[in-house]
Amino acid sequence: MTSQAQIPVDSVGQYWPTPWSSEDGGSQRWCCAAGQAGPAIQAGERLEVAAVKDAFATDMVIRRNAGELYALRHEMSWTGGPQSAPVRGWVEKLDPLTLEVTASSPKLPGGPYWPGGIAVHANGDIYMVFGGWAHRLTAGLEVLASHKLPVARPHNSFVILDGGELVTKDCDAPFGLVPSTVSILDPETLLPAAEPVTLPEPSIGRLCSDGENVVVIGTTRVFRLHLDRDEGRIVIEDDWQPSYGPAPGRSYGWDPVITPEHVLWMDNGQNDTDSTMLDCGTAPDPVRLWWARRDDASKVDSVEISGLPFGTESNPPAWDPAGGVVVAYDAGNAVLRAWRLVGDKMEDLWRRDGFAHAGHLILYPDTRELVVQDWKQPAFLRRPLLRRLMRPALQILGQFALVRRSGLALGNDQLVIVDLDTGADKARVDVPSPCQGYLFPAPGFGRDIYYQSMTTVVRVAVV
């Protein structure tokens, strides 16, 4: 184990000063639960499903103070596709042990759907960006302010700067054809703190930030921008735009991660997913892990994650600030892999084939543990023709709890804790989710973990 005092904490930006008050544990997106003890599973211990909440549709869970657990929810409309019909979103406060709803915000205007985000600001309030709207809520989920964003496309969450401002952008997902617009909002009023700026190209993945600078993954380049508060404008840096494309067989990258010296991200993000990301890649090349130096845009490198065709993913890699370990995956081909970043080179650490992980990761640097998921489903159900035939019915019928429960016969997820340095299993448990988890879980308040998928929230505990 590593001493907590020796581990850097992702504490940039004006977030509520408790672990996991935002997605991925902070705006640098380390996916790292530094600042709290890991599960530290011992011989003879196991994982157990302690509580289950059927929660269609859920985007993420985050924490505030001890015992304060919040979930972002939304309505679902599949008329014409995920971005065609406007839907509303809301926030629920959940009992940390039973997952029962103890408070709820009103259903708030959103717009065309794509997973949004919530976070707890340093002022104690909860901010929500969903669809084309931003909302400010009290800890008791009363609405304080709302603001309609300038672009009528879904905005995929936000980051908070050291000055307290919120930075968000729209995404033309899943196709990535229309350039994205970046907005910066005043945290008190949610009104613009500067005029929005349109990026040179589309961006699908979420933002990350070191507190002052914001990193955006475009479809061919990476951009860094900042708020010039003296002039009240957003500046896109001209001298730092690392290139990672285009290439005929690859598609765009997703969420970036900031380390002390590098920015990390994965490509081949375009896919045709449904209840699982297995076998859903649309670009024929293998998915790659990329890294670029923060002080030199010309120093860009990459490595194939699985080496298999039609690789894909839709999230960030994870970064271990204590040991320099980077974890990435190919969700389309069920490969989970880790390296150690030494200087500017990735050194192989371990690889797990047949490991169907697709969601955001949780890394415990003190106990050297990694929380992942492993989807289990008969291969014949993933045949392209059968999937195309089943998808419309499942998208509509999946909104009914009875159908979701019946869907467990067609596949279910597992929550797994592996050794961060070797990749070996420490414990795993079936979770009753008929959909693979590919969004935002959270560490628990003790020796437990909150699993989250589009259909289900589960509390898994060490026993």
C-alpha cells in the first residue's frame, strides 16, 4: 500500500472539497479516488450486492458530504434517435445505503439528449448541465438559477475553473460533423462570463482542465483554451494543437486526462452501441491510446490497445498519480490493458483479453486497486443482423421495469476489483444490470462502490 499523504489529489478547480464531488473524481479526469482509503480486499473477503435501484435512465452518481449521494436522471425519447426529441433531466438525492430516493429536483428543461453532468461547486451548490441548459440547485435540490445555452445541441457536462466559472461545450454526437461551441458561465447567475467561441472542428469527448486551462479533443487535433478575465474572452492557443489524425481507418477521440507532463486520450470513439459496446466499433482500425506533452505540441505518441480491428471506446483512460500507471481499454474487443508512463514512453505492465469493460474507471492508488466492469452475454446475441432487428424494440420496451428484469437473461454486468499493478482479479460479483455500464460509477463512503449503468444503480460492498 501507498501512504495517503504521498498521493497527489485532483484538487484543481473550485469543487466541493470532498472526494468524488464530480465525475471522474475531478476536472483532470484521473478517475482516481485519492483522498480516501481503498477497499483493501483481504484473503477470505468477497464482494456482495448490498442494494439495487432500478433507475432508467441514469447518467452518473456523485458525492457531496459524508452520506450525501446524488444521481443525474433524465427522461428518454427514442423518436427519431437519441438527439431528435427534447427531454428533461433532474437530480435525485439517494440514501447511501439503500439507494432509495430521499429528495428530488423538479424535472428541468434539457433538450436533445446526450449524457450531461452534475458537480458540487465550492459554494456548496449542485450544478447541472444537460442538453442545451445549465441549472444551479441547492444541496436540497431547489432551483436557484437556469440558463439556456447558445447552441441547440446537447452539452456533455462541464468543468469548473479555479475562478469558479463553469466551462461547457456542445457535442454533435455520435457523428462529429459540426464544430463545437465553448461557453463559460458565471457561477452565481449562470450567465456568460465571456462570449462563446466556436472551435475549429467538432469535439465529442468531455472537457478536462488543470484549473485554468481547458483541454478539448477535436476530431483531428487537441485544443487548449483559457479565459482571459481581463479582456473577458476565451482564447484558443495557437501554439499548442497536437495532431492525431485524420487517418482513413480511425475515428475521433474521447475524454482527455491531464497528468503533470502529458495529456492522455483514446481514439476510435465512433461506434454503434446498444446494451453493450462489444462488437460495436465502426472504424476498421485498432483503437489507440495517445499522449502529448503539455509543453511541446510536436511530441505526440500512441500505442495500439488491443491490436484488433474495429476497436472502440467512449471514455477516458485512468491515471495513477502515485505509480504513473495508465489504464486503457478496447470496449469493442474486450481488452483491458495497463502501462507505466516513464518519461515520454509507455512501458507494458499487463493485459487482460476477454475482459469486457466499457465504463469510466475508479482507481485507488493507496491500496493499488482498480474498479472495472466485465459484461457477460452469449456471443450470438451480438450478431450484427440480430442486433439491428432487436434494437428498436429494446429501446422502446426497455423503458419498462418488467422488461429490464427479463433482460437479465440476455446478459448482465459484473463489477470487478483487480490489482492495479498486475491486473489479477481480487474479487468480482454479478450486478443485476441488463445494460453494460459505460458511464459514471463512484466510490462509496466506506468499503463499498456505487455501480451505475443506464438502467441500474447498485451498491457493492466488501464482506
